[in-house]
Amino acid sequence: MHEGRLRFGWKVTTSNGRSAIQCADRGEVYYRRGKKTIPRSNCGPLTVFRSRKAAKSFKNKMSRTFKINRCVYFVSKEKKVWVEQYIKTSLMSLYTMNKDCIPDPKSVALADWVMLIPKE
């Protein structure tokens, strides 16, 4: 995947649009269909599943009800996510610390912004 490019992916959210991957999407991130979601300062980049299969696998592990949303995202040049104020870590480190947080790190992309695609 090339940096600085638009890609299609999958975002898992609650029914009100909150990100399901709370350990990586810091800052109470909410997503709306047809609107760009940009992380707050010191709270990015955002996480996106590269495939529907990976999103579904993650969703099925969770005890709450989540929705799988098709999205478009702008690939981030960043290689780490903020996990606490002033602390960034790689997806692999996040996975090693908490396997319930994200699935295989290779199935997750980092994004500067995400937009849920409106349903037709």
C-alpha cells in the first residue's frame, strides 16, 4: 500500500458511530456517514480494517453489538498510534500488549482521516 493514497476499508463502530477499537482510536472518536472523521491532536492516526473478513472477525470477538461500515480513508504516513498522552506505539506492540484490542496488526491500516460511505 502506498502512503498518501485513498483506499477503501472497513470500520467497526457502535450503533451511535463510536469506534470499536478504543485502545487505538483515542479521543472518543465518532464516525458519521458521508463526513470525514479526523483525529484530535495527539490522538491519531485512526485505525481501519483492510478487509471485511478482518472486521467481521474482530466484531465477532466482542461482547457488544457493533456495526461493520464500508469506508474510504487516507493512508497515514505515521507508523504508530497514540495510546496515552505523550505515548505512541506500533500496532504490533499494541497487539502484543493486548490481543483483544486489535486482530493481526497486518489487517489494520492507519489513516489520517476516515469517511464512512453512505448506504444507498
